[in-house]
Amino acid sequence: MKIIIVGGVAGGMSAATRLRRLMEDAEITIFEKGPFVSFANCGLPYYVSGEIANRDSLLVQTPESLKARFNLDVRPFHEVIQISPEEHIVTVRHDGQEFTKSYDKLILSPGAKPFIPTIEGLAEAKNVFTIRNVPDLDNIMASLEDNPQEAVVIGAGFIGLEMAENLTKRGLHVTIVEKAPHVLPPLDQEMAAFVQAELLANGVRVITSQSAIRFENQGKVIVLENGQKISSDFTILSVGVQPENGLAQAAGLELGLRGGILVNENYETSQKDIFAVGDAIVVKQEITGQDALISLASPANRQGRQVADVIAGMKRKNKGSIGTAIVRAFDITAASTGLSERSLSMNQLPYKALHVSGKDHAGYYPGATDMTLKLLFDPNTGKIYGAQGVGKKGVDKRIDILATAIKGNLTVFDLPE
Ligand code: FAD
């Protein structure tokens, strides 16, 4: 069987290696338009401060290592520019040349690209960066060689917070601008407040309920909605991502929510023998059953393995995602799983919220630190809707347990057990 995979990072490479484990004789080709495959997207911000000191440690695998260990044909600098679903052929561009290759099964894992809002003056700005891959990181590092002093991070989601921390640790004075009323919008306000306090304690200026409406002086000045002007030597734009769907759209694949590729529970798109996984697909928010875009590495990796199972003939269904996520901001960790109070209100679901403050381990034993947990559940059935946690240590463990409880359909009445 000839299998072609588009995109050689989280979902794509997980699919490739799992396919090899399941189908020893398959011909597996991975086309990646960028220079690197299987790199550590999640680690990129930590290279900015030097916490990850060695650039090579971000490059988890190479085409050579993947050939040697898994007999995969991995081709960086190869962009798939067209799919012909009827003929089962892709057209690939490499080094200015184009060629075609046929497939029996095609897996798309093209990911998501940074969302670039329309802001006056952005095109003329010379100091505004986004971060998605290693070339983006290289551009950022080159710009930081000029020793900028003032940095602005627009958007205080996961990547924005990580960049704010790492730029601060590099010695820049950082201002965060967030459109929502608080940083880390996936969390509820009172939980995100701990993170905001930690940012302030570490010298980060935080401006909320404001967005950038104009760049002046080639990006050196950022104008906010309220007219406030902030000077910036270096700006990171991290206001979310959108599915990389151009190839799928041109091939006539059905798209859904915000342009995400529609797949069924077997990861099949609307075209025969074309599958899709990762940030580019629309998934079901498992708790509400609603369509969602969940751009996280673990679901992408899991979906990559599952699509391999499906292609190899194993029974495996995508049951959806609950969006469990975690981030560190300086000395504090914030994590969440399932629905937030805000999303429950928006969905008009009846809920109760419970807050618990305690220590991460027994208080008498040295080193115990504070932790606050929030649990959201249905007061009638006890169904667990979601949880959030903030603290210095042990938050990951609590949220992992609650995420497992949600997946396993445990209720609040099971938790005391
Ligand atoms: P990707 O891993 O993005 O891979 C898609 C690849 O497809 C890209 O390399 C792209 O070049 C290639 N491609 C696209 N179109 C074509 C084409 N036509 N031809 C050939 N190749 C193509 N998630 C977490 O869970 N935790 C984190 O801490 C975290 N931190 C992150 C930090 C940063 C800076 C970034 C950018 C992302 C982070 N993520 C994190 C998100 C995570 O990296 C993604 O959810 C995950 O990589 C998605 O996997 P994917 O396979 O869908 O797409």
C-alpha cells in the first residue's frame, strides 16, 4: 500500500511511525514543506531565554534517523501544492520543480497557522513576529541580537504567556496586551488572576480588555483602542491560530467551523481515501458534542496514531477531545480540562462551581506550596464538566486525574472514592 502524508510534525509523524509499526510493507512517504520534521514546536519559546540552550534539542528526529529506525521516506522542503482526489495523485513542489506521486491513502496533517488580524500599519511594521516553526524562531533570535529593550506580546494565550516569560528572562521589559478581560482566556477570571499576579510580580506589564488597532512608525508604536500608545522594539503577535486549509479547500474537501477540515470519526474527509488529523480538523468537544478546533499537540499525536490504526484495519474511533492543557508562567502552573464556567454559561448549561485551596502535599512536610482547584459539574447528575488548577507544584497531577475522570464518565459522587 502506498501512503502519503502531508506535514511531518506532530500528527503526521505520529501517523507515519505508527503505520510502520502496523504495516511493515507499506510504502510511506512524508512531504514537509519546511526544512525540519518532527521538531518540538512546544519547546520553541524556551530557546528564546536560553532555558533550552541547544537548538538541536528542538529537532527531535531527522529524515536520516527516521529512515534508519522506521524505513520512512521523509522529504523536507517538499510542498504538496495540489491533490487530485479522483486520480489519487498529489503534485509536489521541490527546488523549483514539480512532480506527481500517486497514493492509495493520503493523510493530511498540515496544522494551523498564526492568525494575522487586519491591523493598520502591520504591513509596514519591521519588528512584528509570529512563532510557529524553527525558521520563525531563527528570525526572532536574529532580531533579538539587536538588543531590543521594550517587547510587546499581543495576545495572552498559552504561546503569548510563554513568550512573555522567556523574553523577560532574556532581559527585555515586556508588556502584554490582551483583548479579553483577563490573561489566559481558556481559564476563568478568578483562576487566571493568579497567573496575572505572577506576571506582575515578575515585572511584566499587563493590559487587558484592549486590542492593538494601529502600528505607527514601522511598528515602533502600538496604538490601543483607548488611544494609549505603547512603544515597542520587538512585538510578538500571538492572537490564535487558524487551520492551514488551502490545499484541502482547493481539492474540494468539505470544510467546517472556521475553515477546519471536516472528518468523520474515522478521520475520513469528504473525499475517498483522504484522511486528516491534527490542528487542521474540526473535532467534537466531547462534553457538549459541539464542533470545535482544539490546537494542541497531544490530540494531534493521538489522532495521528489513531488514523494509522484505522488505515491498518483496526477498530478505532475519534471520540472527540476535552482540551486538557497546561502552561507555566514563571513559578506558577495553570491547567484546565473540559469546559470553563464561561463556556458553560454561554451554552446555558446548569452548573455548580467548587473552589478548593490546599497544599500540594501534607503541610507538615517541608516544601508544601499553595494550590487552588476549581471543579465545574452538573448539580443534578454530578457529571463533571471541567476543572482548572493553579499552583506551584502538583497541578498537572490533579488536572490529569480529573481529565481521566471526565473521559471515564465518573461523576462528582465518584470523586470521594
Ligand atoms: P504541525 O505540528 O504544525 O505540523 C504541520 C506541518 O505541515 C508543518 O510543519 C507545515 O510546514 C506542514 N505543511 C503544511 N502544509 C503543507 C503542504 N502543503 N505540504 C507539505 N507540508 C505542509 N501544544 C501543546 O499541546 N502544548 C504546548 O505547550 C504547545 N506549545 C506550542 C508552542 C508553539 C510556539 C507552537 C507554534 C505550538 C504549540 N503547541 C502546543 C501546539 C502544537 O504544536 C500543535 O497543536 C501541533 O503541532 C499540531 O500538530 P499538526 O500535525 O496538526 O501540525
